[in-house]
Amino acid sequence: MFDNLSNRLSRAFKHLTGKSHLKEEHIRETLKEVRKALLEADVALSVVKDFIHAVQVKALGHAIATHLSPEQEFLKIVNDELIHLMGDANEGLDLKAVPPVVVLVVGLQGSGKTTTVIKLAKHLQEMQKKSVAVVSTDIYRPAAIEQLKVSATEHGIEWLASTANEQPTVIAERAILEAKKAQREVLIIDTAGRLHIDDLMMAEVKALYQTAKPTEVLFVVDSMTGQDAVNTARVFGEALPLTGIILTKTDGDARGGAALSIRQVTGKPIKFLGTGEKIAALEPFHPERMASRILGMGDILSLVEEMDRKITEADKEKAEKLAKKIQKGKGFDLNDFRDQMKQMLNMGGMANIMDKLPGMGKLPQALKSKVNDKDIIRSVAILDSMTHKERAFPDLVANSGSRKRRVAAGSGTDIPQVNRVLKQHAEMQKMMKKIGNQGGLMKMMRGLEGKFGQGMFPPR
């Protein structure tokens, strides 16, 4: 997300490199490029105008710390305005009402609404330790109720029964009583989507709202639809008292115009981002972290939180054993290498990790496009085709052509690819010797959190 915008902004800021003072002509020239970058990112024109004006007023007034360089000075102003544009601070769900707190989820068909209901339920269960139940009032789409049931059951979420023969209001009313009887803290109601906004749909959703009296009304929208997403959210907001927005499919959105426009146009906060297909691919929206990512400064705080959430106790034990092993000079074998790659995949893959690391936004697009998880998956397959002994003693494979042929055949690869994995391991082994007593990936990330977590600028 924001790849194109990050690259364009990085080029725009080069106008200020090496300048001793922020002069008006430098500011205007840079802002001209920033304006183009925002419009190319599909940010609403009215939002772009207001943003450029706010940055220009502050930049010309030099309302910032004087010890910063002109480039840092301008970058801080843009950073602060981006944060303000997206909502200043994270706004979580209001779960303080008398249980069950009802969350009504609405949106158009194809936006990923039902999947988001499951992701949200899992997030509330695991991150906020809430007891959650879900119910579907989608009586129109074939198998919609069954889809929610199957997905909820698969992920250990309580599903409340409903049928396509009932009215949505009747389903909601019964579900609330059942959730209250079972002492559930949160009830998430999935609603029917439509291909477009129509009076019948809005009347039904309004009736559901009147019946369920939800504390939260969340609008789910596909970020890849750009300004259509913003306009649809605005129309829904005029018909229903929305409390927040969930942007889905952000992992496939290279522009990010919806994320930058939607708060200003609708007045409603973005509360979550859907970042992939996996059940854990839902993250709270933090404007300050998103601004940092847009400006190429990474998002170490989110990365560390993600590691805490996704890395299991067993993974942590392995990391500690690996740290002790390296400290004792016992080396980093192919079993360890395989564990590290599997952890990367559990973290959402290399693209997800790189997106949150400082400086990654400045990498050439051609280089970033080469980073994908297919190579990691292939490497794991190669390592899985080795015996435990071969992984413990890599030279057994490195010095044997017959073993390489067997491993290549077992993993569906070839000998050059096996050699590539062995070479990557050798390079990783050298790096592990250098980091020695730092305790592996987790502690390395925590070190980065201390260095970058608060951003590169002084507090506002």
C-alpha cells in the first residue's frame, strides 16, 4: 500500500536536499510535485487542495524546530499534516456498553464483509480477550449464512443460527437475546451486501439499526475501488450513523487514495485495515504509523506488535535456544534456517515485513517487485526434502552430488536452486555470528523499535 505515493514523495523531497534554508520557491516547487503525487494516488481533489494549503502555510511560516535541516523541516510538516488528514490518532471500538455490545457490519457486495466479520471476531477474542458471537442476516446471497457458519466454526468463533426464511430484524432480535443469555460480551451482525446502493437496501439496514441499536456501525469497503470507496462511504454515512470504516484489500492497493481521503470526506474514522486473506490479516489503523510508512520511515511498532501476536510460545522458545546456541559458538544450521523462514511466512511474508521497515519505501520498485514469498516457500520445500541429520550438518548435502539430486527431486526443484539455498544459509550463518548475543529476530526488532519507534522527529 502507498508504494507509488512513497516513491513519488521521495523524489519530490529531493528538491530540498542540500538547501541551507527553506525558501518560498523551493517550497512551491516541492509542493507542486507533492500535489501530483497525491492526485496520482487517487486522493480526492478537495482533500489534496486543503492538504497542500495547510503544508504551504506552515512551511512558509517555519513553524517547526529550528535545529532540523530544511529537508527534515519540510518532512515533519508533511508528516504532521498526513497524520491530521487521516485522523490524528487511532480510534478503537467502543466496547464499554452493557453486554452484549452489538456491532453492525455493513457494506456493498464483494467488499469482503463476511470475511471481515470473522477477522474482527478473532481480533476481539485474541487481542482484547472478549467473548464474541456472530450472526448472519444475509437472507439473499446463496449460502451466505452457511459461509459464515463454516468460517466461524473453523476459527473457534461462536455462530448463532439463522435461516434464509426469516426476516433480518427477527434474526437480529433473537441473536441479541441468545448472546445475552450466553453472557457474550460482543455480538457482530453481518448484513446483506448489494451490487449498488438502492432504497430497498438502505431501508432494510435502517430497520436493522433500529432493532439492534448497535454501539458500533462499521462500513466495510474495498480500498482498491479508490474514490468510489470514498463516495460510497459518504452515501452510507448520510443514511446511517456510521461509527467507523474498515478498509479491505489494502495489500493489493498500491495507491492508497481511499485511506487518505475517506476521513476528510466522510468525517468517519478508519478503525481497521484488512491486509491480506489470512484470518490474522486485520490491523488497527494508526494514522501516525501510516504517515511514517508513506514517508518511507517504516512502522516498527506495528511490526513488533505483529510479532508478539503471531509468534507462538514454541517459536519464542526456539528463538531463545537459537540465541544460546549461537552464543556458545555452535553455529546456525539448516534446521534453524528453516524455522526462521517459516516464521517469516507466519508474519505475512517478506513483503509485509519490508513494508514496515524504515527505508524500504526508497528501494526501487523493480527491486521490491522481486521480493516475494515464492522463493521462501520453495526454499522451505527444499529443506523439508532433507533429513534432520542433513539439515544439522549442511556439508553432507553441500559435498554430495547424489544428495543434491535427491533433495531437488523431492522438492520439485533443481540442483542450482538447492545450491542457492545452501549459499543463502552460509550468508545467514555469517550474519548470525555477528548478531550473536542479540537474541534473534525478536530482540533485533525490539532494538529497532527503540531506535525508530517514536519516529525521526521530535514530539509535536
